[in-house]
Amino acid sequence: MLPPARSGARRPKNSPPILRWVASLLPCPRQHAHRLSVSNEMIKQGRLTKPYKGIIDCFGRTYADEGVRGFWRSNGVNVLRYFPTQAFNFAFKDYFKALFGFSKSADGYWLWFAGNVASGAAAGASSQVFVYSLDFARTRLASDARAAGKGAGERQFNGIVDVYRKTLQSDGVLGLYRGFVPSVMGIIVYRGLYFGLYDSLKPVLLTGDLKGNFFASFALGYVVTTTSSLAAYPMDTIRRRMMMTSGTNQHYNGIMDAGRKIIAAEGPKSLFKGAGANILRAIAGALVLPMYDAFQELVFGKVYSAGSG
């Protein structure tokens, strides 16, 4: 049961995760940008003979080796995870918004802003507990290139069930949650900025003629989504590199060990491999925020401004 909301923090109880799911169908090939951040782990495991030179090289080699279908190999898991992920994200956001729903007029701007950031961060971190194993499976399938030098068609996994089966056999349940700590840290940064900045900046910037303007909302959403993604990207790289060690004898001894070894061997820039693709990916994420507002306007007759007051 939701705690009573503070004055001026009214929100509709439900939100449309289907919008985010529809967005996930459009840029499916972006899933293979994950290969850029884990290419060195793929080389260690014999999945690649040499690292990708960039996003264009990654897509070109994927197409040459696997055809068009290779771009969508992990998208079944991606579509599957979006319903529970977004349902948890928005449900937890409204729950924590009621806890941290400070009023801008009564409590001051910065306390109101901190409440928005805290509620977004707590919502994202809480949802990860329930959906992390699906993200693990998606990453392993997206990076499961044909084994280098072992003949065409040889892969490590046949599908999502095979990912779970082999990981549980080799590493147990903990293997499905390898990289969970940097994931939570990254999601706190990403969701905190994603929800917090949008909810906080929207009533400040989108005023007058810009209020209710879909394209202005999209532009703000794009800036917020891109900023959030880049800020959290190093943690995302570390967690995916840790994910890739499940089923192997080479594990990182925690987030600090992983970060130190990656930087020592490949340089600080390696933490941002594939970040350029995230700028394009942000278009889909940016659409969700104004579409959510438009949905509220259609169903409820008004847009409920989170944490407004």
C-alpha cells in the first residue's frame, strides 16, 4: 500500500510500460553495441579474433558473420524484460515519490529536487532485484558471437533457457547476478538523473508556449536521457564485463578489481566503448517521457507533475 503522498505531489497510480516496450522494438540492432564494451572478454573466450574498431565495424562484422537476424538475436529477451522492468520502475517511482514528494513551495527547490532524484534512484535500484537475471541473459546472448576459428554456427548458447541452464550448472544462482553491485550503482545514477532531472527541469524550462509542447518535451527528454546514460556508462561497462566471466575460471574480485584491471589493460577510454551508440539509443528513451505525459493528458485530462508544489 502506498504511503500518503505529500501535498502537491499527486500522481496517477499507474503508468504505461507498453510505451517503453514499443520503443524497444524500434532500435533492436542497438543491442549489439554491447559487444563493443565486452569485446576483450569475447576475445579471451575465443568468441572474437580481434576487437571491434567501432560501432560501424561491429555492425559490419555482425552482418557478415550472422546476417540481418544476428542483430535481433537477443531482442526476444529484451522485449520480455521490458514489461516487468518498466512496470517495476514506474510503480516503485510512484511509491518512493510519495515518500520523498517534497513541495517546491513549502520545502524549497533543492529539497524538492533531491526528492525527485532520490525517488528515481530508489525505484531503479529496487526494480533490478527482480529483473537482473533477464538482463544478464540478454547480455550473454547479444555477445554470443560464433566461436572464432571453430567453424561456422558454433555458439555458446542456444537461447535464454540455455543461458539459465548453463549458468546455473557452472556458477549457481549467484552466476546470474554477477555484476549486480555495479548494476545497482549505475542504475542509481541513471534513474536518479533520468527521472529526477526531467521531473525537476520540466516545470522550470517548459513554461509559457513550451508548456505541453511534445517536441520541447522530447528535446528535454533527449538531453536528460543522454546525460543520464553517459554518466552511468562506466558502471554499465564494468557490470557487463563481470557478467561475461560467468561460466569461466577468470572472475573479477569485485567492482574495484574489475575497474582497475580494465583501465590498466585498456585505458580509461575503454569504460566508454559503445557510448556513442547510446546517444542514438537515447532517442527511444527520450520518447517515453513525453509519451507518458501525453498518455496522462489523454486518460486523466491533465499531466500530473511529479513532486510539483
